[in-house]
Amino acid sequence: MDDRGVAVGSETGTVVKGKASDLGVYVSECLTVGPVDPCTIVIFGASGDLTARKLIPALYHLHLNDTLPDPVSIVGCARTPMGNEEFRERLRDAHMDGASVDLSRWDEFAANLYYHPVLYDSLQSFTDLAEYLRSLDKQRHTQGNRIFYLAIPPTLYQGTAEMIGQIGLAREAEDGNGWSRIVVEKPFGRDLPTAMELERTLHRSFHEHQIFRIDHYLAKETVQNILMFRFANTIFEPIWNRSYVSHVGIIASEKLGVEHRAGYYEQSGVLRDMFQNHMMQLLSLTAMEPPSLFEADRVRDEKIKVYRSFKPFDEANQHRDLILGQYGRGVADGIEVPAYREEAGVNPESLTPTFALMRIFVDNWRWRGVPFYLVSGKRLAQKVTRIVVQFKRVPHSMFRSVLGEDIRANRLTLGIYPQERITLTFQTKNPGARSCLRPVTMDFYYDQSVSGPILDAYEKVLLDCMQGDQMLFWRKDSVERCWSFLTPILSQCEACADREQRLHPYESGSWGPEEAQKWMRLILDEA
Ligand code: BG6
């Protein structure tokens, strides 16, 4: 229980002491860590999907919670010529498409929205933008603080970052500038050389403390909870190692197929799309050592130690540690769905993997010899995101003569989707005269008994960026370290003579290729 008298788990769920409204206050207090400076948020790619579907709804929701700084200006930039009013209307319409959105404070919010057209390859256009931003800043008293959000295709990242540098808006506390930050979405390159090239460009204009590389998995409440769970309790850490843990499974399976993103996905495949970022973050949070302080760089220092400890893949025997697959036709939610190669925009002979199961070893004192099974894929049976810590069996079964049965080992599951919950499986005696065991679970549901606002992933990252808190963002060294682990694997997969044979087909709606089932059972087996 914390000093506010809030929340401890019990086998029936969360026991809450105090009124629900106390919890609301608690959650609200958790929303902001410190004051948020007035600022201007410049969104490049303002006529695109990400702006309408994620960024503006997130900013509006922050406004509804009174969490946006005051004053704040949100400036949309894109090639399309339009005025402020048209921009506001477009976003309002896009918003109304959503489910039951509370638009009662939209007009108040929309008064902070501006639009300024920009040509990404024209220095003159960026020079005009700089002038516009400086005069808006004076008019709105936003103190020269700026966030540049790259909601644009990755091919435009470098050029845009360079232009911002050239017009002098990356410099901090100079020429009427306050702080200046740039937000970059994945993919951060497509292999080690391209990632390093992108980094060099970003660093020509920005310092590392100004660069915010987003991984939306890190902003998920339950993902953040992994560190709290591990390091705010004493009882789990002593057994969180090779002496007690048999293996760890990390799964992010999806029911959806490639949707309308074939152009991007054909170039990336599951390893670049999910492993280089989200899966690596889940792994490091599970495997890292406790930092001495819950502070961005200390946490990120510990993460990179995990990446540095990865045992390199044995190139000659890669197939032992990596199973790749591609979905064929099948049924999803009762509807017949096409094979990946039949999807619009996909090469009918595509060799892009849509499924991967990878076994990684973290070669350090804590984890030596413990396999980490990472699996992700599209068009699988269910959407599940979960970390499974499978403990070892009891060293000696004193019950074997009575029970004559296998005693299942303990298992701890950190559920991220569909249910945000923590489940511990253990053995108890079945009630009754006979001695027999039954595995039971103790569940904690993350959102149980919580009232008050909960931040969605984009709200959280935007707010952190406004506060300059880089805890939930990738750092340059980790990006490069993960690419240096994955690049040889990708090169080998993409260049090997038996590439087609190594890509195992699986039926849509199944749990992946036959070849992966032995390992899938280790991860999915609920008991
Ligand atoms: C994205 C990937 O980063 O994550 C998508 O590009 C994937 O292909 C998505 O579908 C999964 O995110 P979530 O939050 O739905 O698990």
C-alpha cells in the first residue's frame, strides 16, 4: 500500500482503501510530473493520417484534461495549401468520425490550431516558416519553445531535420528561441548503416537531449508498469534470474493482416516492423538490472547493457534460433481472408516474412542459459501482447508417490493486451479428501478500481516531450546496438540461397507455421 492508502493486489483483485475519488486525484497527479512550459508544436505531415487519427485526438484529450500548457500553439505544416479555418474544420470532421467524442471544448481547443504550408525541399519555404513561427511566438507568448513532430514519410526525415537546422530553429536559447525538440517516429533506418546515417543527420542540427525517438509500446501503461512491478517489490527480484527462471516468452501477435500498408511492409517485414523496436523494448524491460535512480538516462543505461549482452546469432545455424513465416489464406473473425501475396500492393512472389519467432540469449550473470522467445506475426489466431516468465519445476517432487503426476511449474504473466493484468500461476490442494493438486491463478487487473483519466500512448509521449522527459524514448546508442544485432540476421535471411524454403507458410487465423508450434506452446500454454 502506498502512503496515500491506495491499492494493493489480492487474489480477488485490487483492494482499494479510500474513496474512488482519492484514486482519481492520484491518477491525475500521476499525469504530470512537473510544469509544462508554454510552447509551439509544429507538426510536419499535418494533412496525413497520423495527425488526424492520433496526434490531434491526443492533444485534444490533453486539453480536455487541462494538461496542455497555456499558452500553446499547434501549427500544422504540409504541402497542401489551406488556411487555418479549413485546417480546423478538417480536423474537427476527422474527429467526429471517431466514436463518442466529447466535442464540447473543441472550439476552445481549435483556437490554438494554425496551418502553414511548407515545401519539404525548399529552403525558402522553411525560411518563411521560421519567420512565421517567430511572429506567432511573439503574438502568443510561447517563449520560443518548440517541438517539431515528423509525422511524415521516413524518406523526408533527413531533409526536414536539416532544413530546421539551417533556418536556425534547432538552436536553443538563441535568437529568441527557447528549447527546441524534434520527434521522430520509427523506422529509425532499415539497417545499421541507414540508421547511422539518419543519426548523423539529426545530430548535425540537434543534440541528443533534443531528439525524441518514439516507440508507442513504451507509452503503454502496462509496459511502464514492468519496472514498477519488478523494482518496487522485493519478492520478485530474488527469483528473477537463471536459478529460478526456465525461459521467458514475449509475444505480440496480431489478428490483422498488412491492411493498406503493403508499400511500407514489403520493405520492412516483421523483423524491422516489430522486432527492432517494440520487442526489443519489452525484452530489455524484462531483463535489465535495476538502475540506481528512476531517471531517463539511468534507465536507458541499463537497457543498453542488455542489448550489449545479446549472444550473437550463430550464422551457420540461424535456423535453430529463428523461424520465419508468411501468412496464406484462411479465416479471420469468421471471414475468409486472402494470403499475404494476394494483398493489394504485395508482390505475388513476395518473400517478406509476416511472422517471426526468435530465440535470444542474454549472456550475463543473471540470464546466462535462459532462452528468451520473442514472437510476433500478423494474421494469427488472436491479438495478444504478453510477457511470460516461466519458472523452473520444483527440484524434487515429494508428492510423486501420492499424486503420480507432473507438477506444473509456476508462471508469471504480464498481460498487455487484451487484458492489462498480472497473473501468477501456482499449485494448491484440491479441496476434498483426496490429495491432489490443482493449478490456480492469482490475477491483478490493472485498471480495476481506477477512476480518473488514463493517458493513451500518444498523449503520454506528447506530454513527456513537452516536459523534456526522455525516459520513454529510444536513445541513439540503443537504436544502433539493436540494429547491429539484427542487421547480420536480416542480411543473412535476405541473401541466403534457401530464402524461400526458410519462409514457412501458415494459415491465416492459426498460431503460425507448424515449425514454430513447439515453441509457441511454451509461450501460450496458459496454466
Ligand atoms: C506498429 C507496427 O508499430 O505496431 C504495426 O508498425 C503493428 O505493424 C503495431 O500492427 C502494433 O501495435 P499495437 O499497439 O496494436 O500492439
